[in-house]
Amino acid sequence: MEKRLGGKLEKIPQKIRNLDAVFKPSSIAVIGASREPNKIGHVIVKNFIDGGFGGKVYPINPNAEEILGLKAYKSVLEIKEKVDSAVIAIPAAAVAGALEECGKKGIKGVVLISGGFSEVGNHKGEKKLAEIANRYGMALIGPNCMGVITPASRVDSVFLPIYKLGRPRVGPISFISQSGAVGGCIVDLASRAGIGMNKFVSYGNAAVVDECDLLEYLATDKGTQIIVVYLEGVKDGRRLLEVARRITRKKPVVVIKAGKSAAGAEAAKSHTGSLAGSSEAYRAAFKQSGMIEAQTLEQLFDFAKIFDQVLPCGNRIGIITNGGGMGVLATDSIEDEGLQLSKFSEETVAQLKASLPPYANARNPLDIIGDADSHRYEIAINALMKDESVDVILLIILFQTAAIDSSVVNIAIRASDLQKKPIIAVCTGGEYTEMHKRILESYGIPTYASPSSAMRSISRFIKYAEHYSKYNEMKCPVPIKTQK
Amino acid sequence: MEKRLGGKLEKIPQKIRNLDAVFKPSSIAVIGASREPNKIGHVIVKNFIDGGFGGKVYPINPNAEEILGLKAYKSVLEIKEKVDSAVIAIPAAAVAGALEECGKKGIKGVVLISGGFSEVGNHKGEKKLAEIANRYGMALIGPNCMGVITPASRVDSVFLPIYKLGRPRVGPISFISQSGAVGGCIVDLASRAGIGMNKFVSYGNAAVVDECDLLEYLATDKGTQIIVVYLEGVKDGRRLLEVARRITRKKPVVVIKAGKSAAGAEAAKSHTGSLAGSSEAYRAAFKQSGMIEAQTLEQLFDFAKIFDQVLPCGNRIGIITNGGGMGVLATDSIEDEGLQLSKFSEETVAQLKASLPPYANARNPLDIIGDADSHRYEIAINALMKDESVDVILLIILFQTAAIDSSVVNIAIRASDLQKKPIIAVCTGGEYTEMHKRILESYGIPTYASPSSAMRSISRFIKYAEHYSKYNEMKCPVPIKTQK
């Protein structure tokens, strides 16, 4: 990790390298561990144990012998073994001392949950923390944050019970959030939708490690293929742009900026104390640096999850549906998003005419009719997979019909596994539909509740593919360029 | 029902009056009832029995003695008792004969599921059906439709099993859909979200009863307070406008039009054979007649459900949140939607300062901080209910925090029950959040997954209130007018 992605050869700062200790430690100390079940320091220890963390956990509490069956220590300095990482959840006044001890112990990564620093005007206290962390080269996340979740290594310092805030399965998306509350509710929302996550970080006041450091880290992180960022204010806009410009050449970055309106910026200032710029300035900057801007919370993961598919080679959409009305709505959305309705090749039309019932129109949008079973979907998907005039397949499945059954899911997954062209699904409905949506999602087929939300995401997907193709080689039949 | 709503005194056509027989019959014949479990005619009889329909059900099948424990008849003419309504699900060739018999029997309402008419070019066959129905003054829904659901009277002629297509609870929204498939999947989606429905009609080819007739009926229907319409093509645009203009003076009508783009219109033509007009023409017409246009399927019920609250007296929004970031996003959305962030009165500010912890800023957006419990929500809600500079309360509740519990739901419902000003909720999250969202929805508090989707709906709500106030008196402290 001696080379910055796409940048000049230079040494990565120690605090960024040391983020490894935060995300995948072999051992962790919980400073402020408690025997009382409703204390944060208790929930964190419990989450590490119950969550199946494979490494060693050291509860630190000067007044306890044992916490949740683990031997407790008065200080990290008492521990004989090497400790990679610490989570700190103690009153603000005691934090500096504990952090100094972490430094002495050689702990490389610290997640500092405790509040009581710059967010309440205690800038001096926060400066001191930064001084200590920087002196030891520690990667300090926080203070005033909700912590970190790494599903693969079972690191989970978020102190909210699992019934209130669901934890995501392992996936390709890493999500960094300035706000703990917004970040937490988005993680919860995404988990329920079956979206996988690689790393989640709520970085709070960013006394040491900020959004740019995290982006630098995630840029070369193997598990992270897609980056999602929730921003309120930005400390160093120029650096953010520079970092983003490098990263988006390799990995998509989806960003949402709160506090873009004048009144919103005022509210943000009172919330995190961070300066918010003008809406236009941010928008232009995001675009220029290749970032994908979401306007709403819903769009944040709608846009991100689509990148689990192979990148498209153009903007010609082929639509398959068992509900004619949904095909009409999807076609409307194609125009709204400035995309193109593919014109099927003559071979495709001939083949569809030969294999589909006569009342199914062999053209785009391909309405295979309400009585379509999984086999008819297979015929349609295979035909569009082969057709070089289709860059993206939009697969609309209404699971309410009598003829459809779950096997259509396997057919979609098999086609998507060929990694030839992206398959995006639309399924609108209740519990039965939701069940199938989650299976599709868990196999990397992004699934949307409506044609319009799917098409909005596809347009971002195609735009990014164009951007990406400028810096990388893509396996496309023709060089990628959106056809007009 | 001798007077049209807001129109001149004139007799309502018989086919519209007879829709009562379709939506709330005392007895129903199922023509095409079957003993075979996978036949439509079996599922329909079963749905009436299992669904708790209180009236009589007469299965009609010339080859059966008994179906699902009920005596079967060879024809409706064999039944001695009076029959209000019939559902027909038999091959196209036999429909005219069966319909003629319904007429002779004095059946007033018919839901004709069978396809095989104008949608496959059999215009002659469809014309004949219309001739028969009109001769007897029957309210004929269909052909080629998915039928009708009236949750209150337990009428359910939709032939899809409940595990595939969920049925809604009773509520104030009636939904008419040209497309059966789109209609069905929206019903399914809405049911899962806990949205109540009064009537659902998939009206298919509209051989006799069309969207205008249904609108006329719903205009004076007591159970229906909000009307939702999914349109592909319109037979008589002038009449639709005229009817809508009258209805929207009393009841909100939310409409989505598929086939607005050139390509979409082409697709719609092939799907239902109906003519689709230009996007701009429709948009202008909807606006002119006071209808609320949804651009996406998600917006359709997002917009509709907000009308379960009292109408707002202005556009000044007061925001309460336990997550600062969400307050910032909501404030951004206020600007996006052209609404106004309320400036709290001095009394409100003073009262909030006295009752809330010092670190909670007593201004709008009101961030009552992540450690807010239900009591703190109560203080905030009460203060904003009293403040005359707040027209709409946006209540953001992040259920992920440690301090919040379910009792906040009661507090919101109690305030909403006062019917003083609208309370709109935003709850973003997973299962725990979803559980509370459904309770809020079932008590008529519209709940959204993000501040932006809430604010988009609020803007439609306020616009409609202005429209409504031109024709009706409203109990507002000042005459309604959106403040700038």
C-alpha cells in the first residue's frame, strides 16, 4: 500500500494505514466496558461476543474483575498480549488519559464513541485528542461517532441493539457517514432490503481521520467495490475533490450532501458545526470529480447497488415484462432519463416470434404477457443476452400472476452470472414479491420497486461506465459510448 | 343520488347507480365456478367464502351439484332468490349468453373477468356485450379485467391467491386502474405498507363502465375520501376533465398516466389498444381540473395517503427530529418544493427553552437530539400544535436510538386525533421501524421513508388545500393562502 491509486508514488500516512486495525483487528480492547446491561460499554462487548468476532476481546474497567465472562483489566497497559484496536466509551474528561495509554500500548486503531468535544464547543479537548493520536500515528475515528461495522470480520462497535438497528450481510458497498443517526438508519434500511455492505463507518467529529482519509483507505481496500458517502460539511473541499477524482477512475462513489439549501446549511451548521457550501458549487464539484450525486436517501443505495453488475457498454435498454402497463411506464422513464429504447435485431425478433405465443409482441418493450411462466422468461432473457443492440436488460417480474413461480429467480441469477451485460430487475408488490426481491438482491441483481427508480439508477450507471471507460479498458463489443 | 356532486341536478345514469350492486351486493353469482382448485372460477368462490363475505354466494356451473360446499346452479335463471351481482369467468364465446341471462334475472352489476374481446381485436364481440348490458342498464365492469375488491363488504373477485397479492385493510382511498397487472401490484404494495383502501377496481377494456363512470360513482360514495387513478389511454378526454373538475372540488384525485412519452404511447397502444395523448396535454389537463399528478408508482400512494390528515392552512412547515442530519435534509427539501420553514413564535421558543435540555436548539428544524425520549417528543409536538405560525408538523422519528420507545407512537396519534393541523411522519429504517410505521399508517398518520418523499407529498397536499379552499369553507385561523 505504498502507492496511491492512480496517483504519484508517495507514502500513505500512517493514520490511514492504521485503519486496518480499526476494520480488521485480531484483538480489541473495550475501554468503558460495563457489567450494567443498559450501558453502552456493555452493549459493545456483548455485540462483539454475540456477533461472532473471531479475535480476542479485552474489557477495560478499573472496578470489575470480569465482564460477560471475560477477564476485565484496569487499563490497556495491564494487558500482556498485543492489542490492535480499542473502542472508547467513557466520559469526555477521561478520554485523553485513556487515549495516551492506547498510544503507549501500541494500539493502532481507536474508535472513540464518547461525545463532549467540538460538537459542544470543547475544541481544546478535541485538539488534545488529535495531538495524542497524531503523536502515536493512531487511526482515530470520532469522537462523537457511532462506530464501525465490518460484517466480514465481525467488528461491530455500534452500540444499538440488533432489533433496533439491523446489521447488513457482507457485500461490496462501503458506506461512510458523518452523521451517526442518518448513517445508522440508512444501514438499518439497507439491511432490511437485503443489501450487502463491506464496511460502515460513522466518523463523527473527524478529529483525526476524516472523509478524505477514509476514501483513501477504501480506494485500495479489496473488499470495497462501491463507496457511498453521506456528507454534511466538508473541511477541505479541494482535497476531497482531488481524492475523489483519483478514486472514481477505479471505483464508483455515490454521495449525498445535506445542507445544500441556505436554510439547510444553517441547520447543518448548528448540527455538526461544519461549514456547508452552496448547492451549485457542490453539484458542479461532484460532477467534475466523477462522483454520482444522490438527491434523496432512497437514491443513495438505489444508485450504489446497481454497481454490483458488470458495467454496461451503452445506453440501449431492452425491457422484458409480464405486465404490459409496467412496460409502458418503463418506456416513459427511458425518455425521462435520456436513455434509448433498444431496437431488437432481426434475428432476435425472428427468434422471439418463433418461441413466444402469437399474442406476445416481439418488440421492445417485450410484453411476454400475464400468463408468462419462468420458461417464457428464459426464452426472452436468452434472446436479449445475445442481441448486441441491447446494452442493459430491464427485467420486470410481477410475482402476483398465477403463472409465475420462484424458478424465474434462478433463471435471472444464472443469466446475471454470465457477466455479459447488466440485468436490472423491477418487482412491485407485497410480502411474496419482497421475498423474491431479497433473493435477487443477495445474488447481486439490483431490484427496484418501480420502473422509474430503476431507470434513474440505470442512467447513473451508464454515465459512470462512460467515465470509467476513459481510464480503463472495458470488454465491450464496441468501445463504450452512449448511442444516440 | 339524484344530484351530481357540484353539478346541475340531473339523473345519474342507471349503469352508475347500479355500481352499488358491484361494490356492496347482498348476493353474488359466480358464473364459471369450478371444483378444480387451480381454476379462476374456483379461486373466486373460495375468496368469497374465506374472505368472510356476508351475503349469499351462488356458484354457477352446468356440470356440478356442489362447489366448495355450496349448491351449484346450471344458470342464474335457476336461482329462486334475488341476485344482486355476478362475476363471470368463462370462455369468451359463452359470455354473451351468460350476460343475457344475468339481465333476465335482474342482476344489476357484473364483473366480467374473461378476456378475448377488443384486446385481441374482437371488437364485434365486445360491442355485443355492451349492447346487452346497456339494454338491461347493468353496470358491467370489464371485460378483460381483474375485478373488484371492497374490503368493508368483503367483496373480492380478484382471482389471485392472498399469498401472492395481499389484500388491503379498510381505509379512505379508492383506486381505479385500467391495467389489471399494474393495479394488482400496487394494491399488493400498498397492503404491505399498511395503507387502507375503500374500493379497488380493475376496469379492463371498459366496454360499458369506464373511468369517468367510476369517478362519478366514487364522487358521491361515502366511504371514498381520496381517489387514485391509473390511466393508460382515455376514451373521452373532455368528459374526464369535466368530471374531474367537479370532483376535485370535494375530493382529491391523484392520477398517474402511463404512455406519456412517444415511445411509451406506442407501447400503450399495443398493450390496451387505447390512444395515448401527448405528455404536455395531459399534464396541463390534469392541473387545470385540479387533479394531482404522480410521476412514479411510488408517488401514487405517497400523495394519496397524506389526505387522511386534516387539510393544512398554509405552507409553513415545523420540523421535529431526534436526528440532526434528518432535519438538515428536510430543510433542504422545503426549499426544493417551494415551501416555507416556519419561524416559531416567541412563546414557542421560550417554552421550548424552558422545557428542553440546553443543548437542544429551540428553533426550526427542532433537533430534540438523539437522546430524546417520548416525553421530549410530547413537549415538542404540543408546542408546535399550539404555534399558529406552524401549518404542518413534520415529525421525524429515528427508532434506532436507545432512548426512544414505542410510546412515541401514541403521542403522535393523540395529537393527530385533535384534527387541528396535519402531522406527517418520517421514519427511516428496518423491521423495528417498519413495525411502528405500520401502526402510524393504520391510525391515519402518513409515514415516509425520507424527508424528501414526505416534503414532495406535503407540497401536493398544500396545493390541493388551496384549490379546495376556493370552493369550500375551511376552519383556518386565517383564510388559507400559502405564505411567501
